[in-house]
Amino acid sequence: MTALTYDDIQLVPAYSEIVSRKNIDLSTQVTNRFSLDVPLVASPMPTVCGLDMAMEIMKIGGVGCVHRFMSIQDQEEIIHKLAEFKKQLNSSSPIMAAVGANGDFLERAISLVHAGVNIVLIDVAHGHHKNVKEAIAKIKNIHTGIDVIAGNIATAKAAIDLQNWGADALRVGVGGGSLCTTRIKTGFGVPNVSCLIDIIKVATVPVMADGGLRMSGDLAKAFALGSSSVMLGSLLAGTEEAPGLLINQKNGLYKKYSGAASFDTKVAHGQEVRNIEGESTLIPYKGKVSLVIDSLLDGIKSALSYAGANNLKEFKPDIVQVTNAGLSEAKPHLL
């Protein structure tokens, strides 16, 4: 059985009457109830999304999912500050934060909801699990105005089950993250394009593509397949707003980027150092995250213009599978 990822496909240009890319609308639903002005979600990783990142993403019209690798009190304090910032900003963006599916997850979720969270994301590596089923029910029982995003999943069967369990959106992708070693350590995972195709066929709630997104063209492909939003980790890591100190080395400035299941993350946050399925690295400092996001949004809008689409709902280009030669041709090959 052949399964495809982003490098295996290309989008086919179509007739277009788009006069200006600036007029293209990128608004979307992150859940059935909550919308975003731009379809970007900052990943709940300890080196990606804390208060500063969540505030900056909110200003741009997306949403940051505040990571859970801290005490309940510290996470609650971040949400309080973010809620105050949203009054000041007069933003319609929701407030999102992550919890696990065991241990203190319910106590954490209750505190976060009381602090102002609209969307609770159940942040686990294998979302098609009994613990997630039980967690969805308990979290949705906290308050009728709370939506739950569940995952990560990679199959249509998982999508159907999570929807039946009450999930308001699906986080899709297993083992495709830039620092994830799940596929190597366990052999499990489905290449991102194939799992999105299978899941979007049966999805009745918005789908969030997560993992393997390295450039704006990959984001465009995820939207072309039917994703409503994309979750970004490595693309936002290393920016000024990402948590962590600048590291000054001989060849420039860097920031640390660690996978949620990495040795460094588990040690730093007092977790049992077992089941390591992630790596850590230093990445060059990128400056303000707004510069990164502006470039990504420009690329997505340009992609929609090639399809003649004024918005994401109209963005349904034909898709072709490419060979390795096609992949080479797609990249700057004179350099």
C-alpha cells in the first residue's frame, strides 16, 4: 500500500480571476463554534507557545495553544493574562490551551476554563485511545461553552470514533513532526497527505493538519486537501516570541527547540524519563514571529490565486502525484 506525504504531490494551476492577492480571505473554523481570521495555530510545545507567542498569534488573527508543560497555576496565570490582553485587543479569536488525558488533566482543564479558555486541546501522541474518550466527556462536562480538540490521529476510524465521543475538531498527524521519532522508534504512523485524505472524507468537524509542514507550499497543500487549519511548531520555533533564552554562539544567535516527548522536555518538566519519542536541537534565531507569519500568509494567498480561489472554501485544486524527478524539478535546481 502506497501512502503519500507533502513532497509526493503538487497542486495543479487553474483559471483565475484574482486581481489582488491582498483581497483573498483566509478566515476559517478552528472548531465548529470558533473561527479564526487566519488558519494558523501555534503548537502546544514548551519551546513554541507560551504567553508571548499566544498574544502575537492572536494579534495576527490566529490562535496559540498554550503548552501544558508547567504547573496548573502557571498555565492558569498565562490564560488570565491572555484573557486580559483579548479585552484590550477587542479580538474575536478564541483562547486555547493544552491538557493531557490522565493525571491532573481534569483539574487543569477546570482551572483553564475558569481563567478564560474557550478551547481545550487534548495533547497526546496517540489520540485513538480510551483515555481520550473519557477525557473528552469529562472536559465537555465542565461548561457547555467549551470546545474540545482531540488527537493526534491518523486514520478514518479514529476520526469517526473521536467525533462520536464528542470532539469538536480533529488534530491530524502521527509521527510527522520535525523532531518526532515515533515512526522510527515504533514503526507506526501514516504519511501526512494520505492520513488527511482518509480523515477528511469522514470528517464532520474541522480538521487541523499537524506535522511535516516545512514551508508555505506544504500549508497550501494541507488546505487543498480540506484542512481547516494548520498547527505549526518548527516554523514558529526560534522566533523572538517563542519561549526560551537566546543562545549566543560563534556563528550567530540560536534558540532551543525540543519535541514534547524528548529527553530534554521530560527532564526539564520533571516527567519520568521513559518512552522518548522526540529530539532537541538549536535553531537559528529568526527575529519577530510576525515576519515568519507574513511570509507564510503571502505564500498561502499566492497559492489560492493560482487556483482562482477567493477563500479557503473555494480552494479545491486538482492534485497530482509526482516522482522524485518531479520533486527535484520543483525546487531551485540551478543553485
